[in-house]
Amino acid sequence: MFPARSHLFFALAAVLLLPSCQVAGPSASHQGSWRKGYDLANAKYAAKPGWNQAPALPSSPSYSQTTYSSVPLSQPFIAMTFDDGPHPSNTPRLLDLLKQRNIKATFFVVGSNSKAYPQILRRITAEGHEIANHTWTHANITTLSTDALRKELRDSCDAIVKATGVTPTLFRPPYGATNASIKSLIKTEFGYPSIIWSVDPEDWKRPGVQVVADRLVAGARPGAILLAHDIHKPTIDAMPSALDRLLAKGFRFVTVSQLIALGQKSGAPTP
């Protein structure tokens, strides 16, 4: 009887039900529905070469630090991370490669790309990967005003939530450019720890497929956070060799939040 008012009511209800992108304190972490499937797959393919097994994963962590570049672990768990996507062709191809190996990764997505390719974000979350904030425009946040920084993070978060319904709980500063005051502000206002890395193959310089794979394999250690970029085709070309060699060396892949949780379970201080 009142179509305009009805539409307005439902629109307001939808907005109110969306998770908040700015909080006072740590964000509530999203519990993936893939854990049961992970356990079943591990049981089925326990003896299959090239299959990633990450059984008995702990619950999501509480982020007690403002930044993480690695996690002290004796167990061979590592986190593979991909920045700057999603890319319309490279990211789906990468997802195929990860799915074939039961590898779960963390994607630090740029908000403008998230808005352009929401269906790829939905696939990322549906397949059990972690999505994290990487600003709206891939800005160097050390050059921004506080208000501009907030807008970069808020707009990127909003695009992720709109596409997936999932609120990100991690942030990576573009170029790794940050400082103590920025990290503190982001942790306090958004709940995000800043995630850096311990292995950088410099794939953005396009040194060659084999070089990228070799650098990832050579740098991996228990608790390592490995960096790569899913916007570059040669990087995706390097992934089969890098991932298979890391699996053959006994490494097991988890998301960044899982890696941090494993470190908290071990009780070791995190750098």
C-alpha cells in the first residue's frame, strides 16, 4: 500500500544488519564454515602427495599486538598472502591452483578492485580463504591525513562487507609503509593488527617465474608470512612450483589469523 515507505524500511534494515567496519577495539573474527570440510578432506586424502593438511587448528586469535611479520613456531605452519587483487583473470586461476592443493591463503584486497569484482571476493570466502583490508586505492598511508586514512580503510571494508557479508579483521599497509602511531590508531579504531611479511620475492619487479618460486621456497621458515601479488601473471605462473616444493618440504599452509592463533597456542612471544 505504501511501496516507497516499504522499500525505505527494508533498505534501512539491511544497512543496520551489516557488520560495522569501524570499532572500538578488536573486530569479531569470522568463523569459516570450511573447518568440517577441511577435516573430512584431510582424512580422505591423508596419503595424497601435494595435499595440504592443517588439522587441529585453534580458534581465531585475539590480536594482542599492533603488528605481525611472522609468528614464532616450531611446527611447520606458514601463511601465504596475496596483495592488490582481486584481478579478473589471475585471481580465479590462482584460486583453482589453491583448491587443487587444499591450500587456504589470505588475500589483502584493494577496495576499488573489490567493488569491481565482487563475485571473485565471494568465491574467495566461499572456498575458505581469508580476506583482509589493503586500503581503497593502494595508498601510501604515511602520506595521508588521519581522516583520509580512516576513509581509505572504511571504504575498503564497506566494499568487502557488501560483496561477502564478512568483516575483515586484518590490515596490510600498501608498500609496507607505516609507523607506530598509524598502527596504533588502526588497531584502536578498527581492531586491525598490521600484517607485514617475512618473505618477499619482489615479484612486482617481475624477476622471472623461477626466481619468484625459488625466493619463496628459500625464505620459508615455520611461522613465516609469505608475500606475493595476484595481479601479476608471472606470479601465478610461479605458484605451482613454489607451492608444491613447499608442501614437499613438509610445510603446511594456514591463513594469517590461524597462524597467529597457533602462535598464541604455543605460548611464544610474537615479533
